[in-house]
Amino acid sequence: MSAMNTSDKTSVAVNTATDDRLSPLLFVEGLTVRYGDFHALKDVSLSLAPYGTHAVIGPNGAGKSTLFNAISGFVKPTAGRVVFSGTDVTAWRPDRLARSGLARSFQISAIFPDLSVEDNLRMALGRHADKASLMSSRRAIGLGEEAARLLSETGLDLRRKERAADLSYGQKRLLELVTTLLLDPRLLMLDEPMAGLAREDIPEVTSLIAKAAGRCSVLLVEHNLHVVERLAQEVTVLAGGCLLSRGTYGEVASDPRVREAYIGGSASD
């Protein structure tokens, strides 16, 4: 778990012009998920500022996915609480959390493969439109400056008329992130966004996430530690469902407990 040269870090534009940064956007306290006698997650706490990136890493079975599921409403915690934007949302369903500004991206790219790149963006902009209504009224849903800018920054503007199914896997991941950002989330949860990407696609996806962290808070589960070091201002390390270490990447990378947890294993979940 060697640290990279700090000069290689991706620059993250963080908005400091608001007093909202003085209080956390997300506060997780004593979160526990138990299945019978098995603790998938035990007494885990963390907090996220309104901007920037917080990464969660750990060996197999660490509880990373369980933590993500509990925060985003897919798993009901046995104990503890989740506070989002000052409101206790522990018992909220995923759809209600999504409407409040929490957006989650899964390991498998979630796009409409039979629609064009443009129409995938229109679906995001339409939000509540279904595919049938989109296809009958898509001319009325313009892309707007923000969508056009994101298409240009990711290079997807060159393929905007093509079916999403015909994109490379890396381009599909970029498209998914672009459509997610068009929802204007306050908290963006990314579950292993680099999973399955070719080496040449990783820098583009990393760059887009870094830019996203300048406009919202990003909670990232990622097994690629080079990416974690580039992106995260704070890192939480889980092992066996418990909090093992927390700090900057350099601090957790030099923690003997963290180094021991990774001996002979990987950082995937």
C-alpha cells in the first residue's frame, strides 16, 4: 500500500465560499448492521463535508458495501443513525433519499443502452419522464449548457448521436457519471467506479470525479488505491465490519494495522 508522489495528485476544486462547510453534510453515528449473530457492520461513524471526497477502503468482507447500502436506504441499520443535511434519514427509503439530493452509482453501469448518448442525458434532465414519453417529446427537452459542457469535457460530444450500447465500457461509465451529475446531487455515492475499466480510461473517470467534488460531496468506495490517493481528502478504513483507521491517505497507508489488514489480500469488497 505504497503512497504516490503528492505532486501527482489530481487538483480538486473545492468551493470554500459558503458557511455550509462548517457543518457536515452527512453524519453517520454508531451505524450497526447485524444478521443474527453476525455483525456485517459494527458501530461505524463518519462525517462528510459538503464538498470534497471521502473514500472508504478495506479488505474483503470489510463492510464497505454494507455501509453504502445502509446510508443509501437499501439496508435497514440495526442500530445507529444517518443524518443528511441536518435531518435524520435513517429510516428513509432509497427513492426519498434520491429526491433529497443523494445520488448513488453502482459497480455496474446503469444507462439506457438502446437510447443515444443525447437521449440518456434527456432522461436525466426529464427526471420523472419514462422512456415512452421521452421518445415522443424529446425535442422539447433541450440539453442545456451544463449537459453540453459535460459532454465536451468527457469527449462524449463526438458520440452524442450513437447508441449507448455501442460505447466502450469506459465511455459508458463516463456517461453514467454525467447523467448522475445532471441530477444535481448534494451527495454522490460511487461504488467502485473504476471496476472493469481499462487502464487508459481511469484518468478520464478520475478527472470527472475530481471535478464533481468541487460541486458536491463524494463518498467513494474504491479498490484502486492510486485513485483513492489522488481523489480523497479523507480515508476511512474498515475491517471485519469495524472502523480500523481514519485520516489522510498518507496517514492510513502508514498505519501498521492497515498494512497488516492488506497482507496477502486486496482492497476489494
